[in-house]
Amino acid sequence: MVKVRADTDVCVFSGMCVLNVPEVFDQRDDGMVEVLAEEPPEGLAERVRLAVLGCPSGALSVEED
């Protein structure tokens, strides 16, 4: 199981996470990342990991259980 975290102090509003895993990430009206599923289903875990790696600001992280 993975747990998703987003550091809103670091987010640069690129939206790459939303493009890659819209089931888990969204953007608020101001562009800030919003985590829709802090504990996404296992079937999305690899896509979430890739979204974290692709975040240009490093605002996203995952914890592995």
C-alpha cells in the first residue's frame, strides 16, 4: 500500500500529477495540488510512483507500507 503526500508550500501548479493520475490528484481553483485519495488502490500504485518522480517541484511523496 502507498500513502500519498503533497507539500503545498513547494507545489508550482504544473498539473503533471493530475494529467498522470486524475483518480488520485486534482487541482484546486487556484492551481494548487489536491490529493483525492491519500491511500490509492494498489492498481494505481505504480502510476502514483511515476507521478511523484515526474513532479517538477518535488512537492509529492509516497510512503510505502
